Amino acid sequence: VAITRAFEGFHGINYVFRVIISPSFKREYPHFSDFKAEKTGKIKSTIFLEMMITASTMMIISIILALVATK
């Protein structure tokens, strides 16, 4: 999700529902491009790095445990 930036696909759905629910939201963001421009600058995800560190640690631990268990 972090690599492909798939979370940006939900910006359109979020915009439509917020426009339906709140008329003041439509005045703040008259066009979807305005809303998307602001969201693109705000959302930054670092989950990929954290997942890589966690996966690497788990692989190292599993290799060590496998070596200990087979002796």
C-alpha cells in the first residue's frame, strides 16, 4: 500500500461522502482537485520501512530458531 500509494484511491470516496454530509465542506473545497492537492501534501506513509525491518527481524529469528531446533 505504501509503495503503490493505493490509499489515494479512497480520496474520491472520502470527498463525495463529505460533500453529501456537510455543505460547508463543499465551500472549503469547491472542486475535487482542491481537496486532492491538500491531501497529497499531508499524507506521508512510512509503514513500508517499518514492515521491512519487522519482516527482516522475524526472518533472522526464524532462521536462528530453526538451526537451534535441528541440532
